[in-house]
Amino acid sequence: MAILSRSSAFSRVTALAAQRPLHEAFRWLHLHGRQMMQWQAELAAIPAPPFGEELRSRWMEEQFRIAGLADVHIDGIGNVFGIITGNEQGQDGNSGPVILLSAHLDTVFPAGTPLEPVVQDDRIEAPGACDNAAGVIGMLAIAHALIESKMPLGATLVFVGNVGEEGEGDLRGVRYLYRNSPYAGRVAAHLVLDGAGADTAVTQALGSRRYRVQISGPGGHSFTDAGTPNPILILALALTNLAQAPLNPYPDEPRATLNIGTIEGGTSVNTIPETATASVEFRSTDVRPLVRLEVALHRAVEDAVEAANAAASSRTGVRMERREAQKQARKVSYSIEKIGDRPAAELASDSPLLETIKAVDRHLGLRTDLRLGSTDANIPLSLGIPAVSLGAGGEGGGAHTRAEWYSAVNRELGLRRVLLLTLAMLEWAGQQS
């Protein structure tokens, strides 16, 4: 892939900024702040729990059609697509490189969460108001601005409202896109809009592995079945031992973290539980510590279960002929299920995308703030496709809580940044074909 020098990237951005249609697109963004806030309130009122984004997918499909995008459709997993075909000769949308602009539709909030957006001036309060209603509405605004301004594009631009970014969704929407979409093999760069902000750029993908650990036993009455192995105690011992595993024992390995997110089990205070379950997460920018910690998890659980079964066997005080049956009845088992695997990766320092981001920020007078994060960009970056996650302007807070809020202050600046970057990358992509 061709390398774009910093000077040529800046020249490209400067030339784009001088075009009249771009000023018309900027004008659309300036004049439609109230419309964006109305869209945002409408979207935030639509539930989109993990694996339950259908209503938002339909809303996104309708909005893409209203905006005037072509080839609007929903794929087999719920991702919503729409395109603007490149203006270069021979561009028909079915061949040549494409630039992807995406935003995730889902939220972390479970089904049944009260969704009652409160809008006051340029501020909205609602679960998911910022993460990721801000990104979705930013994407929709870019689509309207480009179509209304008739801005010429150097290549085809594909808009995607994708499902499954949050939590146990495990980036399933973007994974599906890169495995099944006809656009997958044509992506020259992927721009992700996620949350607020006007100067950040997530260029390093934080990897993670997540597991559900379950310990199972016969259970029983706390008094009459005393001595029966207790899954909660066994799980607690396993997690305590896991916590003793060194997270960063080697100087050449990057930082790794461990978190126990949930722990469940039992039915009453006087019942020996039949099961106990915990969710475990490891994070790092490198796969090596993730693999090492996965091994440590298996070892900690296996050792705790084996110790419990050995102790139960030694306590069995029954006649010899019943001993084996009793041992089998009291035996504890376990399962470890991987429920998430986000790959670690990084945008190359000489990537045309990174140079273009810096050029756009220089043009707008912004200081480029490169960051580490876990976003939909993890997937294309792990596949060697240039990708970045950007804020869609404005400010936000209270993410992943019911007190989440978003302010549209400086939204316009953030969207100008996204628009300029998108156009510059479209022009670059068109020259690669």
C-alpha cells in the first residue's frame, strides 16, 4: 500500500478544503444542529440491548433511505448498509476500493431499562446518549451533508450501522462484516465513530479475552449434607489463586490486567449451592500475556476442583461397598467458556490514514491525541486494514450508566474533522485502484 507523506497529506487536505461543495457540506452541519439533537433523542429512546438491536437496525435503515443513500439493506446479523458511489469515471459501487464509515447501534443496557431521553438546549440525558447515539447521529449527519452538497468523492463510501460492539457482543457485527460482506475485500480504510470528542484518535487496539467459569456440584442441605463440596467456596479459592498470578512478570511484555466482573451462585443461606459462576476478563495490547493468563485461569480452576474432590473423598465415612458411588455423587465438575476475544493490534506509524489524520488536525488547529482503546476498529486493524476510532464531536459523560449525557458543544468541529478525513481518504483510495 502506498505511503502518503505528511506534506502530501496536508496538501491533499488543503486542496479539499478549498472546494465549494465542502463549504456547502460544512454549512449543512452548521445549520442542522437542532435536527441532529432530535435524531439523537429519537434514537436514544429505542432499546438496543446486547443481541437485541433489531428496532434500531430498522430505524437506521429508514434513516439511510431518507438521506438518499443507495443500496440500503440489512445483512444477516443486523448490520445496516448504505453507500454513496464514487464520482470517478467507472465507479459503480460494485468494484474498486471503498472507505467504510461505521458506528455501532447497540448499548450496554439490558432489555427493560427505562429509556426516557431528556433534551435541554444542546444537552441530552439518557442511557446510551453518548455511547453510541453520538456516533450514529454523527454518521447520519455526514451522509446528509455529503448528499446535499453534491461533494464529489474519489471512491465509494460505505456507511454501516453495526450491531454487537458492546460487552458480550464481542464485536460480532464487524466480525460478520469482514467475513460475509461483499465489501470486505475492498476496504481501503475503516473509520469508526464512537462517542464524543473532537481531537482523539484510537489507533492502538486493546486486546481482551473474556471467560465464563462455572463450578458444579451435587448441592444439598447446609446441615444434613454438610461436607458436600460447595461450588461457591471452590470458585472463590480458584479466583483467589488466579489473582496471585503475576500480571507483568516479564520486562519485554506490555501491561496486562485482570478483572472479575460478576460472580453468582446459590439459592438460599441454608442451601449448599449446585453451581457458582464468575466472569473473568484479561486485557493487554499483546497476545502473549493474554495466552499466559488463560493458562493461569485453567490451572487455578483445575487445581481448586481437584483439591475439593480429593478432600470430599477423604471425608467419605460410609461402608466400603458404597464408597465409590458416594464419591461419584459428590464429585465436583467445572467448565470454562470463552465469551469474548478481541484482538490486539495497532495502526502502523507510516500508515496513510495516520498521516491524513494529523494533516486534518493541523488544518483545523487541533492537537492529535492518539489513544489506546477497545472498539470496532480492533477487527480491521487485526486484519491489516488501516482503521481508527474517532469521536463524533461534542462532550459526554456517565458512559454505561443511566446518568449518561451528551452535550453538542463543539459537535460541529468534530464532524468537520470526520468529514475532511473521510474525503481525503476517499481521494487517496481512488488513486490506489
